[in-house]
Amino acid sequence: MKRLLIVANLPSENTRRLAAAVRDGARHPDIDAVDCRLVEALDACADDVLAADAIILGTTENFGLLSGRLKDFLERIYYPCLEHTEGLPWALYVRAGNDGEGAMRSVERIVTGLRWRAAQPALVLKGDWQDQYTAQATDLGTAMAAGLELGAL
Ligand SMILES: Cc1cc2nc3c(=O)[nH]c(=O)nc-3n(C[C@H](O)[C@H](O)[C@H](O)COP(=O)(O)O)c2cc1C
């Protein structure tokens, strides 16, 4: 079994809906060799990352940056993981009121230091909620899990 970890802050109904969609996408019925866990950012720790074969980070954009909860997670795992997770395939989704670029860039900057490997383009979901966002999040989860199962990440 390969392990896919999703770590996200979940401050609202929409963000919980997105995270669940990513997780459900990763649990696609045709994918049976990937175990996917969704963990809220404050509850996630370095051991979760060390045990993962790939990771999806999810954040809201707050004050033009990543959320405080995801930043706290990355601060806690940074040094315990730094020498052990180089090349970890990762992906990102951002939920933003009107922009999202700052959150995307701030996560990417931190992850550059960790030397993880981007497996998908960042998914930025901004503005008023659109029903298609759920499908996009599901597709992200499916793409990561399928890539992991096929050894293509
Ligand atoms: C303190 C705070 C700061 C925020 N800053 C930004 C921001 O800089 N840019 C942006 O696009 N949205 C910003 N937002 C909006 C959040 O990204 C948005 O509330 C979050 O993605 C949840 O969206 P939802 O209404 O779909 O649940 C901010 C929200 C809060 C509470």
C-alpha cells in the first residue's frame, strides 16, 4: 500500500468540502493500492509526513499568504523532515476570496526549501464558490493517487 497524506486547514464549510473532495478523489474505486488520509493542519505532525509516499497541501489565502495553521504545520515538520523527504511528490490547492497567488507562492517557497517535487500544477480556487471547484479538487486527488499507484509521480 502506498500512502497519500492530505494536510489542510479547514476553517469553513467550503474548505471542508474541498478537502473531502480531494480525499474522495484519491479513494477512486479503480485505485486500490493507495491509502489516503486527510489530517487537519494542527493535528498533522512530522511522523505523518515521514510515513507518506506523497502529500497534498491545502490552504486558504489569508493576508496574502498561506494560512497560519498550514504555516505552523510546515514549521513543525521542516527540520524533522528536511533530510528525509527530499523528492517527496507533492501538490497544492488554495481556496481564496479573490486572489490566491500569494498563498501559492508562500507555500511553494517553503516547499522549495524542503526539496519536495511538484507532481501537479497548483490548483487555485478563487472568488465566489463555484460547484465545479469540487470536481477540480476530486480530480486533483485522483491524479495524485493514480500517479502514486502507477509509480508515475
Ligand atoms: C483573516 C483573513 C484573511 C484573508 N485574506 C485573504 C487574502 O489575502 N486574499 C484572498 O483572496 N482571500 C483572503 N481571505 C478569504 C479567505 O481566503 C476565504 O475566507 C477562505 O478561502 C474560505 O473561503 P470560503 O468563503 O469559500 O469558505 C481572508 C480571510 C480571512 C478570514
